[in-house]
Amino acid sequence: MGWRKPMEQLDEQYLVSEGTSLADVTEIVSKVTEQKAPRLWWILFGISTAVTGILGLTIAYLLWTGIGIWGNNSPVAWAWDITNFVWWIGIGHAGTLISAVLYLFRQYWRTAINRFSEAMTIFAVICALMFPTIHAGRPWFLYFSLPIPNQMNMWPNFKSPLLWDVFAVSTYFTVSLLFWYVGLVPDFATLRDRATNKIRKWAYGFVALGWRGSNRHWSNYERAYLILAALSTPLVLSVHSVVSFDFATSVEPGWHTTIFPPYFVAGAVFSGFAMVMTLLIIARTVYGMHDLIRIRHLELMNKIMLTTGSLVGYAYAMEFFIAWYSGNPYERFVFINRAMGDYWWAYWSMITCNVISPQFFWFKKLRTNIPFMFVISIVINVGMWFERFVIIVTSLHHDYLPSAWGNFSPTVFDVLTYCGSLGLFFTAFLLFLRWFPMIAIAEVKMVMPQADPHLGHHGHDDHDEDEDAMTAEPAMAEE
Amino acid sequence: MSKPAKKEGKAPTYRIPADSPWANAWKMAAGLGALGIAASAVGMFSDTHRFAFSWLFAFMFFLALGLGGLFFVLGQHLTGSGWGVPLRRTAEMLMAGLPVFLILFVPIAVNMHELYPWLEEHGAGHGEEHEGGHGGGHEGGEGHEAGGHEEHGSLLGFGTQAQAQEARDPWDVHPNEREPDTRTHTPEHAAHAEIMESKTWFLDHGLFLVRAGVYFLAWILLAYFFFTWSTRQDKEKGLALTQRMEKTAPFATFVFGFSLTFAAFDWMMSLEPSWYSTIFGVIYFAIAAIIGHAVIILLTLAMRRSGLLREAISVEHFHDIGKLLHGFIVFWAYVSVSQFLLIWYAGIPEESTYYHLRWWGGGGWMNISVVVILAGFVIPFFLLMSRNFKRNLPWLGFSAAWILVVQIGQLYWLVMPYADQTGLVETQLHLHWLDFAAFFAVGGVYMAVVLWNMTRFPLVPVGDPRLDRGLHHEVV
């Protein structure tokens, strides 16, 4: 990793507050798992476990009764369940983007937030997988979707994008989990070494896989990390592309459009960053992580949200323009119906939340204002939920045959399953905050000036003008 | 681990010395361009139809190069990059050639009627016009008889019957409430006529030119400002201009994205006016990015060979830009497959014509389709896969050249099937001398401007505050 004196006039900053030592970093992150959890944690944990309990009851009732208790019905056979599936999968995308893509692009600021968002990815994918599993109707036959040799001579339909989903999402989950775990190993070892009781020592020692921090360990670690990053990068694109194929391979106006794959990926990254932002701001405030997660990190995340939000806006514009340009009356009708039909409120909520709200981040004042960005991040999450709702429901509810038109209204069980999935997510996430190092200790240290072997030799104190600051030697902090 | 790339004492100026072959390279490009223009001018009168298509193909290729340069520059400013600073000036040179496309667009504007079937609706005498332009050029005479053209016109359905129906707003009627169309004898004809009728105001001669004017205005302004600021910083130094460029870059990217998209729609997608694809603009963007990165690699490698830029650009920079080229190859394959897979899977006739024409349409286009896939993605994917390959400069240069040649083929594949179209999904393939003439004409003129600019300014942005980081860049 390289380290250079930042040029403040060009908006560059130290990634960790000045004066923070290497030991401080370990202390700030580790102590969260070592001290008693704050009262707020217990309150949130209580709420989310309760909600998860409700989810369990809802699912039990649902499996007993059948998915007819949801509001899905012809012609809107896919509704909240698939909306939630796509929403959660999308949220999961920020983790891989931050840990893999930003790593390959040498965006060192990612070190402060990657652990956090990788964890979020894992939990979001779990929540996502719940929905198609239930919606398939008989979860105990789920293995039918896997190409397992069997005496019934039964094979999955390889031509179906739904099957591709099974492969894409399971691969994504596996690789994300591996990536997350590999990154955690050195930090688990830190917690093990700091442990003051036997159970902690044994537990963290077990998951640290005998990490000793030797030169060989580090060099294997770096190599594994790079390979996993390279493997994850195509997955960032593939998963949501395949999810978009669920819709776009059909001949349904509003679903079948060629920009869907990259458009879904941009939307996924967009919503993922918004969710990371929401969680990060809370955790940063509650646990006092200000020295490691600086305003600069948040600002850069806001810039990514502005970018991806605008890409999503571009895709909306293309869809609308081409629907008109196609001359296809069904295409035209679907889009007009989206904006002016029965679900106009969903469409305009989507436009407001996803396209307009991130545009505030053009202004530095706003993208460095924490309460403001907190609100916007929630607004974006809402908007991205509406996006999937709009795509799924408005395309289905008025398609080719007017005699088969019909609207969708959710039942109480739709609401309970959706809110329940949030409960499940937050339960898992709170447990993560409590027991795992929520910031990658080792990685943050690598991007600190102290990690520069040339520190103090030059570049640090002989800068009386910009020219000199620029001639600071490049610093390599490997091994 | 850091190495002193600059020898103390004599700071390099990064200028092309007067005795370097690069000092006169622009004259060679201009000479080739002049030859190309002369040949094209002959072609324009002997075979107007072919000339128009050959010119459009060459134009879209070199335009992609200029826009690829612009994109690289914008990307550098958006990310506040340090590693790419020494490469940025080369991209800026490519970008600074963009204004010349305004002039190079004239032959397209003049010969629009040869290119875009949607214009046929306007001219009442479409039949003769088309025959005249087309028939004259076919010395080869490969079965391009008049019947084919007749069929062409009517199959596409832009006949005079289109005007017959009263104007109605298709937006506010659900399709099922329409009365059946009785204007033409087959359903396909009716469908096409109706489709074309509903978008005539957009695909309109005047508005088309106005839009082209807007795109050129946008590109000229972007190229002008980013080039002037950057070259002014060579003398002024300091941070102010960097701040300005970084402030402007996000907005500029918006302008860039939309202008590129609609230019691709207007100039290439509307060659088949009944066909549409929402991702088409993204595909042209991917092509532009590939071509831009490949040419930056080739130009800088070539300059290093003649001893220029050796202090500025090292194997580390080539490694990084090689990664980006590799990435954009994958991105291009990704967006192309997105378009293909979805159209193939859905199998809606009005969309699948595009691939049908290039696969079953005849004339050997199927072979080009296969070559573009294999040579455009599969082979370069492995050519640039390994770190060692990207750091092997001759290998990298070969890969970039390979990719560039395939992208020329890709543009040919995008534009030329329409040149010899004999039916909605029937066409022919023959290489025409005008293809080469137009390629040299457009390329020669554009590259002459690029190379001439190179003699006038330093080859790296010597005033950039991050230049030193760039010079000492190392990939870890």
C-alpha cells in the first residue's frame, strides 16, 4: 500500500485522524467486543430479536397455510416477495464492491468500511434467499433446483434464469463469506491475543486458524486476498445481472429491455451504499469511531451514491425514451401507465428518492453533513425498494389483455414477512457488532503514515511549499 | 523500494525535439488524409451510397477514439488520480482532436438520404433517388437488381401510405383498443408503417442536424476547456486549475454520457429505424473506452521507442492501463452479451432482426460475427490476463494493436450490414475500396490534428500537482 502526504487543497486527507497511533486503532476496534454492550445495543437487539420471532411465526403459519396468505395473485403473481428478494440482494452488493472492486482500484479509504459492508452483504443475502425459498411453495423440495443426480431422472431447467439465480447467488454467498473470513483472520488473532479469559481465548483462537502474523502468513494472506478480490469482481456484475434476467428475458413490456443488467448492477451498488451509510453512521456515533471513519470516508461514499444514483437515472431515462422510440404500443403504454396509472405514487416516489435525492450531494456542504446524509441514505433505501416494486408490479398489473388486468394489494402477512426480514438482518448485524472486529484493524494500519518505512526520513517535515510536498517519496508499506 | 526516476539537475521538458520523427508525423497523417479525401471524393460521385456508409463507419470509429480520450481525461479528474497523470496528456491530445469531427460530419449530413431509411418518408421521389445512388455504384453487380430495392423499401414499410392515416396520439390509447390497420396488405407492413409514423418527429431531417449540432457543441466545449486548462497549467503550475478541472469533471461526465448515447442512437441505431435497444449507448461507450485505452497504450509505447517519455512513463503505468483495457474488454463483452442474450432469449421479431441480419442475413456476416466474439473478447481476455503479460511491453503493444484492429471490425459490423441491405434481414458483404479511402480520410485528418498538437505542447502535464506521484508510481 502506498502512502503519501495528502494535498489538502485538493481535498485529500489522512485516512485516519492525525495523532492516532497503531495501538489506538487496535484499542478502538477491539474494545467494542471486550466491554459490555451499550444500553442502546440491548434495546435494538431486543427489538430486532422480537421482530425476528414474529418472522418465524409468520413463516410457520405461511408454510402451514400456503403462500396464498400473501397478496400475490394473478395477474400480479410476483409482488412483495420478489421485490424484497431483489432489494436485499441489491443491498448485499456494496460489500463486494467495496472489498473487491475498490481494492483493485487502490481506493485505500475502503479499509475503514469494508469489514462492515462485507458483513452486511452476508446478512442481506441470507434475508434475500429467504423470499424465493418461501415463494417456491415447498421449501423442503428446494434441492430440486440443484443439478443433483437422482433416480427420478429429474433435472433442473438450465434454460431458466431462475436456475441461473440459484447458481449466481449461491456462488456469490460462498465467495463473499470466504472473502470476509479471510480478512477477519488476522483481526481474530488480535482479539485472541488480547483475550483475558479462557473462553474468549479459545473461541477467537479457534477462528483465527493459528495465525501468528509471520512473514509467510502475511504473504499468503495478501495473495489470497488479491485472488479473492479478482474472483469477487465479476460476481459484483454477474449476480445482479442474472437477477435482472429473471425479468428481462421475458416478453413482458417494462421487463424486457436490454439495459437491465448494468442498470440493476448500478442500482444494487447504489442501495448497498445507502444501507452501509445508514448503519455506519449509527455505529460510528454509538461506538465513537470518528478517528477511523472520518467525514472524508462518508463524503466519498456520498459521491459514489451520487454516481450510481445518476446511472440509475440514466437507465430510467433510457427506458422511457426507448419505450417511446420503439413505437411499440405495449411498451409505450406500460411506461405511461407507470408514471400516470394506478401506481403513479410508487413511480414518483422512486424517481424522487433515487434520482432527485442523491443530487443534493453535488454540494459539499450537504455531502459532509451527517444528519442530512443519514436521512438521504434512508430515503434511497426506500426509493430502491419502490424501484423493484414499480418494475415488478406495474409491468404485471396491466399487460397485454385488459380483461386480465388487476391491481395488487399487500396483506398483513406481506408486511410481516418484509418487516421480519429486517428484524433478522438487524439481529445478525448487531451480533456482528458485538463479537466481531467491525473495522479491519490490520488493513486500516496499512494505510496509516506509520506504516511507511520511510516515515521520518523525508517528505514529512521538509515541505515549505507545494512542490516539496509533491516530491515526497512514494511509500511502500508491505511486509 | 522507491527508485529515482528523474536524474537530479536536468529536468526533462517532455517536448518533441525538432529532429524527432514525431515532429513531422502529423504531416504524414495529413498526407494520408489528403489521399484518402481525394479518393473518397471520387467515390462520392461514383458511388454515393457506398461512400456514405464507408464514411460513417470511419467516422464512428475515430469519433470513438476521440471520445475515449475524453473519457480517460474525465475519469482522471473524477478520481483525482495520481498514477495516470503522465498518461493524461496523450488522452488530452486525442480529446483535443474532437472539434475536427464537426467538419468530418459534413459528408454524413450531405448524404443522409443514403444512410437513413427513415428519411425516405419525406422525399416523395424516394424510389428514384435511392436507385440512382445505389445502382450507379455497383460495378461488381452481385445480384443487386432493382427488385431487391423495391422489396427493401416496402419491407421496411416506410412507404407513402404512412401519411395516409389521421394523426393520433399513440400514447393515450391502449393497444387493444385500436382498430385494425387496413392500410397495407400484410400485418408486418402495417406494424412497421405505424411504428415509423409515430416517431417521425424525432427522426426528422432538421431535428437530426440540430441534435448533431448540440453534440458537437458539447464535445468541442469539453475538449476546449479541459485542454486549455491543462496546457495552461503547464506554465502556471499550482493547484487552482486542478481544482477547477476536478470541479467541472462531474458535470462534464453527465454531458459526455448523454451526448455520446444520443449520438450513437442517431447515427448508428437509426440505420435500422424500427430496431431499438436501451443499452446501445452503453455499448458504444464501451467501444470508445476500449479504443481510447488501446490507442493511448500504442501511442505512448511508440513514443517511448523513439526515446520520448522514457522518464515519465514506465512499465508500472503500462501495467495499470493494461488492467483498465482488460477491464473494458470484459465490460464491452458484458454489455454486448446483455443485449444479445436478452434479444435472443425473448425472440421478438422486431428486435431480433438486428442479429438475424448479421447472422443469417448472408454475405458472410456470420463469419465476422464469430470473429468479433473470438478475437474481440476471448483471445484478448487471455492476452491481457496475466500480470507478466501486461508488464511485457511488446506483448502489451501487440495486444493493444490486436484489440484495436478487432474494434475496427466491430464498427464495420455495426454499420456496414446496412450498406448492402437487400431486405429486412438480408444483406451482403463486400469490402469496397471506399472503405479504406474513407478510413484514411477521416483517420488521416483526425490524427494529423492530434499529432500536430503533440508538437506544440509538452507530452505530459508538467504543471500537474500530482505529476510527481505519477512519475514515481509503482504497482504493488
